[in-house]
Amino acid sequence: MPVHPVPGTHMFPMEHPDEARQGLLAVLDERCSGRQHERATDPASGRGAPGGTGLGGGGRPPWLALHGWLDNAASFSRLAPPLAERLGVRVVAIDFAGHGHSRHSPGDYAIWDYCDDVLDAADELGLEAVTLLAHSMGAGVACLTAAALPERVARLALIDGLGSVTTPADEAPRQLRRGLLGHRRPPSGGARYADQEEAVAARVKGGATPVDADTIHPVVARNLEALPDGRLGWRTDPHLVRPSPVRLTPEQVVACLAGIECPALLVEGETGILGEKEAARVARAALPGLQRRVLPGGHHLHLEPTRCGGSRAIVTWAKA
């Protein structure tokens, strides 16, 4: 199983109030890989703020934020500021391996491999036990981490995600076939876009869940890179869309949820991916003491600009 380097990290808020007002984000990029740190540039002066400024300091307890599949740290760019203001925390949102500004993995992207990203980031922050704020696939990663290493997770604030995608045991051969064949196919050359708006439109049209342009714009912007021909392409590893050769079974996921010991909140969108599906009901029932809030919004309700769904519910729960 590959061990990923520490993924790219966004911190909210900045340590210096003047930088925070300018909307700067400090970025720590794979400290363990030997790559140079990125720098957040002051748009007014052009000066760079060192990546990772104030990691583990500033007097604000960090929360670690985990994004969904094909998203990145910018998924929390609208939810983090109100949480930081009302709870006095720093929201440290990572890019999982293969996403955003993090490096691509030479191996597979099994969901349990992302638990290493979480533990690496927590270790980098000097945290023995961390509060995890997690959306979609990130919520699955958070649940697996909390189940396997309960001493490392203090609380779970989950957004429209619980457990992970599963495959029944009797369908394992078919899933393995899909994975093996998919891994032998070369990845596509990757889409190219004239500008950011074209890329946003493509994500809206082809995304796994319904989302509008204004909502997903921050995620798309972080996920783009300039190409030599002047067009834009995705930073995301194209191997992320390959079928997984092996998945956990429904029974394994339920057992993991039942093994979670920390307090947990689940914020769902009314038109999100969970609802009253049988698998969702079973998953919710399995997690001891789970608190549930269903709010207006879709799968990315925490990123919707007119709602920033979940902030009030999370603040109330965290202060209880």
C-alpha cells in the first residue's frame, strides 16, 4: 500500500489579520517530498507569504478538512471562514493525493490509502487527536480513520457522506474484473479548455452529482493548470476515475461505523446523495450516537454561495 507524502494544505484563517483581509491562503505542499513550498501571493504588493506559516501555532485549535472525490481543498473555502470566526478554530483543508495541488500516486487510489493522508497531515500539525470536517468521499475516509484509530479522532463533522462506496461479497469477481481491465487501459489525454468558465461548464455538465457553476467554481479554479499551448487542463490524476479492483463490503462498512467511538454529526442536503436510501438508513443506524441534520441544499450544500449550508448546525453541535 503506497504511503502518500503530506498533501497540499490550505489554512484558514491566516495568522496575520492584514493577510486574512486580503483573502490569502497559506499553502503547505508535500513537506516530506522535498518539493518547494508554494507561496501565497499578496495581490496588492506581489509579495509571497511562506507556505505553512503558523502551522500548529496561532492559539487556534486546528480542524482537518477532507474533501470529496475529484474535489480539492477549495471545497471548504466558503464554510471555513464562518467556522473559524464562530468557533475560534483554524480549518486546515488538505488536497488528497491525486487531487488539487498534491502529487499523483504511483499506485492505486483505494479509499483506505487516503487515511494515510489524514494521519500524515495530523502528524505534521502535531495533533494526537483531531476533529475531522469531511465531505462526501472525505467523510468515508474520516469514518474509516475514526474506526481503525479511535485515539486519533476527537470528533467527526460529516457533510453529505457516511461510510464508503461498497460492493457486495458475491459481486467481488465482477468488481475485480472491472478494476483489472480499467487499470490496463491507458488514461485519456485529458480535456483542454480555453478559459476557466469553459472548465466550470464542463464540470457542471459532467460531474458525478448535480451542481451549479457558482457553487463549484472555487473547486474548479484550484484544479486547473496552465498548459504550454495557453489552454487550461486538469491537475487531477486521470487515474482517479479508474474502477477500484476491490471495495469494502456493506457489512465491513457497517462494522467500521459501529466501531466509531467519538461524537459525530451528519449534515445532509435535502437533495444530496443520502436521503432515505436503504444503505443510508443502515449506515446512520450503525454509528453510535450520530446526530443528523437535514438542510436545504444539494450534495455540495457547504459550498453553495447563497447558503454555505451547515455552518450554523456545525457551530451549534461543536459548542454543545
